[in-house]
Amino acid sequence: MPRGKKLKQVKKLAIHRHEVEDPNELPRRIASLEEEKAKLQEQVDSLEAKDCCKHCDSTNANKGLTYDSVSKTQKQRKLKELKTNAEKSLWFLETFGLKLDSLSLIALDGEKVNLQYNGSQKSAYQFLSDEDKDRVKSVVYITDKFCVSDAAYHEFSMIDQEGLVRSYLIKQCKHALNKLYTITRTPGEWPGAQLSFTAELKHQISKQIEQLGEQMPSTQKVKISGDGAKMSRVTNFVVLSFSLLSEGEKVMSAKGVHPVGILSGKEDYSVLQTAGKDLFQEINELIAAGKINVNGREITLEFYLGGDYKFLLTLLGMNAANSKGDMSKPVDFYWSDDMRRSIQEIKNLSLKSGNEKFGCNHPPLLNIPLQNIVPDELHLMLRITDILERNLIQSTLARDKKAELLNTNLAKGIYQHKLCAAIKKCGVSFNIWQKPDENGNSTDKYDWTSLMGTDKKKVLEKLPDTFPDFLPPDTVDTDFQDVYGILTTWSPSQEQVDSFFEKAIQWVKLFLTLDGVEEGYGKANITPYIHMMCYHVPFFLASTGLKCFTGQGVEKTNDVIRRLYHLKSNKYDSCKDGLQAVKRLDELQEFERHPRKYRQCDRTYWENGIMEERQKRPRLSVTPLEGDADELNIDLLNHAELKAKLKQMNVKTRIKNVDRLRQLLKDHIYAAQ
């Protein structure tokens, strides 16, 4: 084959020296590349941790005990730490347009754990949802109503950390509610706190407008109330409040009474004139205007003044009332034009001097017409039954003395003990005792248990039937029960209104006929409350009724403030604390739990059955032991029986005092044991 042709068939390839690799060097080169790859990967991981995972923490791993092996308190701490770390680790969810709501976990021992994130950034009360806020408000209402302290609730919340609302939310909720009201200092030197009367009246009327809508009456009857309340041995409060009579029976509870001022001082004209200056000025301006605009609606206002006799006379600037034993006047005698006074007349008389004042010492603090100043039926009942109660006890003690003089062997105080037993059968705790002198020795003066309003009503209703043999003026109590029954009727019939005056007058005449027969039934015992019942109550029964002006709600409000004073206030600013707590309760009334409807099966249970059941209950600290019967009977022995007992024990003594003889016998019996 020719050379030229062969060269065309053979291809030449040129390889440079630096392109030639030694096969023995290949493993070393591969190892070098692997090392470089590892360094680059480490650099990439570092960049990702720095730029792409800023929220991650390298210390997220658990370095201690596992969740299932720690105590309950430590579990809460670990869950709190895990919740934060898990949220950081799942940062990328937001890049998908998602948000972490909850995280469900299962521990090694099978316990299910659920971590909630929907409120993790809402630690303050103001950021909570409406549902959560209502839950917090419900707890605030309960703690205020039952006077649970913040410290006590905090301990409860630490026991059940998942179920109960956190204590700091309770404090924040209270703070938010307190901001709804502007509380200012009352004028004068006496400590006190007050609200704006006009603003509070508008607020309460607006609440009625929301509830009733178009059925809301265009005229509102506003009752101004006030009462002194003893908080402690050295502290007295005067609570000024108002009620809307359109709320019906609600005025009988603290819910229907709206305090606007609490001042620490005595119930005195000078104190009220100074400390209540702003409140009385607002009220008088509304009285002069006669109307108020609430949410664009014009509401006509009618003002009334209610309270006990002392408070009414104090606000009117008048002297204490004297009794009126004359029952011969007609029903309208004191309401005639010649006898009836006016606010302007009282003002004019108060500016005069000496006897020309006719009992009008100072100008009235409120310009409410006298026909709109209504007495409190609760205090009327209390003061009249005080007289009947005192007369009954004095009559019983007199019978004991007379019986002991006629029969020296008769046990001491037998009628007194029967009277106490009869009253106790009415479901009332009652006792009578001798008042000691300053040296501790017994005297001829007696004292007895002070009964509350509900207890007095029970005794007034049941005692004449339970104890007829030892109640000589039984018709007095029975007739007064009939008269008082008309007073407490919400809507008395025309027949009841017309017959009330005659029934009241007949009761007073019967009361006076017992003068000389029993002690305490003379004309001197006809108090201003009895005079008021006969000659003033008939007018109010015919015009507005009397039950709606009861002071029961005012007294219950005083009880609420007294509990708050002792249990919810540190006494640093007690007037403000009490007013704030009362307004919180008023604002949160809708969160009160409504109990299920009670279905009465036995109509006589609440009258007799419940007392029979209570009497069957064992009383460990009250029921005497069998071995103590003889020692307890010593108190019932008379002088002759005590002497005989001592003689049986060979004890000779010249002591004649019965109490000392009793103690001597007890000492010898104790020494013999």
C-alpha cells in the first residue's frame, strides 16, 4: 500500500504531558475531593443555620429527665419549655401560609398532652377573645360576690393550672372594670368616695332601655336612699344610693340599689352637708329640671326620698320627732293645708332663731316635696315590734318575781325559760340574761337577744299561737300582724287602703287599754313610728304604695359593703374599695348563675317541716351530757333547795345570796368528784 494512502487511513492523536495521569495517584485525588466536599457541606449548613433558621436553637434537645418521669409541677415547666421550642422549630409553617394552632402529643406512659397556641401571644386581658373575657368576668363576679381574696384565688389557680383562669387576668379584668367609673374624693375632712349621680342615673336607665326597648316607661320614679352602717368598732360608713322603682321587687335586694357615695363618718347633718355637697347639688339640679336625656330619649323624673326616720329628719335639717299619743284626729288632719309643711317653709324657719324655728334647725339638703318623702316599712316594723318584745319580756319577768314570792319552792325563772323555749320553737335563737354591773355582780336589769327583721316577722306570726298562756296582750300582737300585712302588700286593694286607718287606730286604742294592766302600754310608749303608721302611711298607701320604698335592699347593700370592708379591703382606701367592688357586681350581674327552678311539693315544708328536721339534727356542742344533768339543774334550784343540798353534803354556811349558794354547791360537787 502506498505510503500516502496509508497515512490517510491512520489517525494521529496528540497528548500533552500535563494531560497524562498516573493511575496510582487517582485514590489520593479522590480523597482530597471528598475532604473538600465535607468542608463545603459544613459551610452550607452554617449558612442555613444563620440565614434560613434564625428562630431555631441548638439547645432545644432535652438534657434532663423525660416528661413521664417527673412530678406534676415539673411537667408543667417542661411543657412550657417544650411549647416555646416547638414553636421556634416550626417556623417554616408561615412560609406555607399556615399558623400553628395546637400540638397534640402522647407521652411514653400513654398520657395525652395538648399544647394550645391560639392565645400564646395574648397574655393580657385586653387581647383575649370575647368568649375568654366572659369567662374571666364570671370568675371576677364570683370572687367579689363571695369576697374571695386575690391571694386565695391565686392558690386555687396554682393547684389547677390548666382549668382555672390565671390570677393575673383576674386583676387585669378588675382594673379594666374599675376604669368604667370615675370615682372622686368627697369634699370635706371625712374620708369618702363618690360617683357622678347624673352619669350613674343615665347608665342605669340606659340598661333598662336595652332590656325593655319600646316598653320602657317615659317616666322614672327615682328613690334617693341613705343609711349609716357600722363597719367596725371605730369605723362608721354612710352609704348614699338610689333605686329605680320601675325595677319592681328588685329594689328589695342589693341588685336594685345603686350606691353613688360612701363616706367614713357619723350620720350627722354637718357631715352630710359637707361630704355630700356635690351629690346633693346634682340631685337638686335634676329635681329642678324634672327630666333627663338618655340615648336621645327624654325621660321624665320623679324623685322620692326614703329611709329610716333618723335619716329623713337629718336630711330635712329637723329636730328629733316627739311622740304623738293623741289618736282622736281624722285621717287627713296632718295632711291639711293648715298642718302640712313645705320645703320652702322649712328653709325659712331654719333661718330664724330660738323658739321660732319650730324644730327646723337647718335648711333641707334635698328639694324633694314632703309628700314624696316616704318612711321605711322595715324600720317601722322593727321599732314597733321592739316595744312589743320589750313589754312581753318585762311582763314575763314580773310574773316570775310574783310567782317566786308566792312559792319559794318554785324554780327560779320558770316563765322566763318557757318564754325562751317558745320563741325558739318559732325557729329563732333567743335568750334572756341578767346584766352584770361593773364588778361582774348580777343586777336586777335584764338584756336579751337582739332579733333581726326576719326573726321578728317569724315571732310576730307564730308566737301568739305557740305561747298563748304567757302572752296576755296577745290580741295586740295579732292585730299588729294584720296591720303590718297590709303595709307589706305590693299592690293593696282599695278596700285594704280604706280600712287601714281604722285598723291602725283600733290597734293603738287596744294598746292603750292595757295601760295599768301590763307594763309599757301607756301614752308615753306611743312612738313617732306608731303615729306615722296611723296618720302618714294611709296617704302613701293610697298614692304610691309603701312596699316599694322598703329599706330591705339598702340594708342588704350595707351588709355587702361590710363584708367587702372586712374581707376584700386592706383599709388603706376602704371607701373607694367598697364602691369599686359594688359597681363591679352591678356591672357583672348578667354573669350570675341562675339556679334551676324549684318545684315545691310540700307547701307546709318551709313553715313547719324544715324546723322539725333541724330540731332532729344532733348538736354535739349544745346537747348536755348525761352525767352533767345534775350539775346543770343547779341553776334552776331555789334558795331552800340549795340549802337542803348543802346540808346533805354536811356543808354549813351562812350565805344567803342565791348565786353564791349555787357556786358553793358546784364547788363541793366538783371537789367530791
